[in-house]
Amino acid sequence: MNGRNFIYFIKEGIKGIFVHGFMSFAAVSVIVACLIITGTFSLVVMNVNVLIDRVEDENEILAFVDDSLDDTEALALVTEIAAVPNVASATFVTRDEALDEWAATLPEDYRDMMLTGITSADLRHRYVIKTEDLSRAEETAAEIAEIDGVEVQFDPRLSDATLSMQNVIRIVSYILAVILFIVSMFMIANTVKLATFDRREEIGIMKIVGATNSFIRWPFVIQGALLGLVGGAIAFFVQWGIYNYACNLMLNYVGLEMLGDELISFGSIAIRMLLIFIGVGFTVGVLGGSLTIRKFMRV
Amino acid sequence: MVVFNNVSKTYANGTKALKGIDLRVEDGEFVFFVGPSGSGKSTVVKLITAEVDPTEGEMLVNGFDLSKLRRRQIPALRRTIGVVYQDFRLIENMTVYENVAFAMRVIGEGSRNISKRVPIMLDLVGLAHKSRRYPRELSGGEQQRVSIARALVNNPQVIIADEPTGNLDPARSGEIMDLLRKINDLGTTVIAVTHEKDIVNSFGKRVVAFDGGRIVSDARDGYYQV
Ligand SMILES: Nc1ncnc2c1ncn2[C@@H]1O[C@H](COP(=O)(O)OP(=O)(O)OP(=O)(O)O)[C@@H](O)[C@H]1O
Ligand SMILES: [Mg+2]
């Protein structure tokens, strides 16, 4: 394909879009809708993943060391705990450190009052244990409890149900993406098909005077690609608006303010989102465009 | 040059359109194809342009061996052939000039070549003064001239006209055939399918007669038999 043919193809492709303006509008709308549905799902999944990661970090098993053990014995327990499968780390925290940490979490105004009469002697040494696989944490906690001289406290902040829910959302969003991709593609294919129908006589002449198949194909592929690109770009900006609107809504909602720092900001993923939307739009368009004209290529 | 060696064509529905055709058309010849409706004339045309494949036999068209022709080579073959149809097949929303230029444009010719060559062709067919008209503003004879200009513009070795005068009155028909003869005199091979006895007889050119999918006569300075 040389330069002057390229200009010709672009011109013809654009012509094809405007000849059936309404159909083109419909195709672009469908692409926009599909991209936004998929995009919204992905944004939800991304945010859920971030939240789960954060909660996972906080999800720890506490193993209190029995007061009957002296400090050396208490420190020695680490080898036994670390040997338990699925234990990622076991950090020893003395009773003094534990008290300090606890104090730090209390509101300043009430701290002294709440700590009155409490000394580190009231607390026990403990191990703070993190697991590799959170979904097996309960099992791991039970195994640690078997070790002599420790008492385990584990209250899971994330149940197995939450974790499997996360997987379900992820799988649903993949399936949805594939379905919507195919829907958009056929939408473009149909729009381009109308254009090929209008121009069947031209195509007939092109074939009989010896135009190559690729020459005949290009304007339609470009038509599809342009529709897809426009759809991708529009979807990006609409998605941006929707996302920020939804974030604001949630933050102003009583009880959800604490999500403030946790939500992914659109700005941080805008470039990636734009590239994906435009890339997907382009691919959908090219595939849709090529799909339609395949049958014209025989004879 | 067009060579058929024992060529048969049976369509998918079982119709035996051609049965063992042997034919040789030399470069520079003018040949009429005549014969009753359904005798296979248009099938020969479609075989030459590779719109249909032969069921049997060997074919050579302008140096292309059609039995070995790959799909991707078809455009190259077709650039050596100019086809003229009974119904003109002009594009309605293009001017006369654009219709002819279109044939060059779509095989990748540049605009400099196009603007040089299209006027020459329109002049040859006597339509230079109507280059900005649309097909609907022209008579049938004029539309057929445009389609002849389009067939010629890429400088083919052979022009094939399938009943080019089928939609025209006798006077226009004579003019179109005269134009084809002029083109032949300029060196292009011409194959014309026709039912016009008077014209065939007055031209004194080679006449190949078809009937029932066979060639029933091939007369060098022939006239319309049957
Ligand atoms: N695409 C096709 N499929 C099936 N049969 C066909 C096809 N095209 C032509 N035929 C048949 O093949 C035979 C030869 O047809 P062809 O068009 O070659 O005849 P022709 O000599 O050009 O006739 P006419 O003078 O009416 O144009 C006819 O019986 C016709 O019905
Ligand atoms: Mg015919």
C-alpha cells in the first residue's frame, strides 16, 4: 500500500461512514456501551483487588505465648511456628511493644484514662503471623494452636466466601468482555455490510478491471477501524466521567468516607485505559470490517 | 492471444454450457461470437475473464495458463482484458470522466497518469465534450461509449464485448461496432458477442458460431449463418 492509495482508502472509508450515518451512529453507540460496561466491571474488580490486598495485609494470626515460658523459650518458638506450612512470617512482639502499639491506636484524649492501671505485665508476649495464602489461614491457625505454649487468636476479616466472590466477579467480567467484544464486532460488521451493499456495483467493476482484493478491502477495513477508534475515544471520556461521579457519590455517602484513600484514582490509570479502549475499538473495527467483505473476495 | 483446448464447462446445477471447445484467437484479430440464446457465448467470456473455472480442458489467455492460475493472479490477468457489457455497468453517481478514471484509480494508477490518459480515451470514443455529464444524462449509445473508454483505459491486449449493442437501436449499434473496429485497427484484439446479423455480414470479419455448447462453424471472412 503506497501513500496515494492510503489517502484514497481513508477518503473512501470516511465516505462509507457518512453514507449510512444512522447505522454508523448506532455502531459507535454500541461500542461505547460495551466498552463502558466492560470498563466499569474492570474498575470495580481493580478496586476490589486493591481493598482485598490491603485487608490481606492486616489479616494476621496472633499467637500468644504462655506466661510459663521464659523469654528464651518464647523466642525459640519461632522455629516451630515458621515450620508450619503456609506461614509467611512470624514476628515476635514483646508485651512492652504490644502495649505501646495498642496505646498508639487509642484516641489521644482518652488514652491516659483508658490506660490507667494497665501495665505490660497484664499482656503476654505474642507472635504476629502472616500467611502466604489467605484462604487457608484458618487451617494454618489451627495447626499453630497445636504447638505447646501458645494460644492462638484469629478472627478472619475476610471469609472464604468473600474470596471466592472475588473470583466469580473476575470470571464474570472476563466472560462479559468476550461477549460484548463479539456484539460490537457484529455491529460494525453490519454497518460495513451496508456500505458494501451500496457499492456492490463499484466492487463488481473493481474486480473486472483487475483491482486486487486488498485494494477492494481496505476502504471497508478502514471504515470499521475508524468507527472503532471513535467509539473507543468516546467511551474513554464517558467512562472517566462516570467513574469520578461514582467515586464522589460513594465518598459523600455516610459510612463510606473511609474508602477515600483506597479508591483508585482515574488519573493514575487514564493512559492505560485510553490505550486499551482505543486498542479494543480498533481491533473490533478491523475484525468487523474484514469479516463482512470476506464473501466479496471470492470470484 | 486466447487459446481454448478441449474446454468444457458444467455449472454447479449440472447445466453443460460448453462441450469440448477448441478455439484460437490471435493478437490483433476481430472475432464475432454468434449463436442462439443459451448456446454458451457468455460462458466463454466468463471463462476468459476467470469469473468461472473450466470443468475440463486447457486455456491460455494473454500468456496466463488458466489451469495453473492462482487466485491472487486473477487481477493481473484481468488487467490485460477490457470487458464491455450489454447493460454498460456505469456507476450512476460518477461523471463520465470519473467512471473512466475509476478503472485506473482502482488498479493503483496515480492521478498524473489518470489525468493524462482519461481525456485521450474520451476523445477516442467521441465524448470529450461530455466528460462532466452523469450517465443518466447520456443516451444509451453514449453510455456504451463510456464503458468502452473504461474498458480501454488500462490499455488491455483484448477487448471482450458481450452483446454491446443489445440495448441499442440499429443506428447506435452500427456506431458502437464501428468504434470497436476502429479500436481493433489501432491494434487491440476484439471479441464481440452479438445477434446483429446485418452488422456481422457487413464487417466481413471472422465469425465463430456456437450452438448447444459447441462451436458449429468458424468462418474467416464469414457471415451470420443459422
Ligand atoms: N451461473 C449459471 N449457473 C447455471 N447455469 C448457467 C449459468 N450461467 C449460464 N448457465 C446456463 O449455461 C448455458 C449457456 O449460457 P450462456 O449464458 O453462456 O449462453 P449465451 O450463449 O450467452 O446466451 P444469450 O445469447 O442468451 O446471452 C445456458 O443453458 C444457461 O442457462
Ligand atoms: Mg450471453
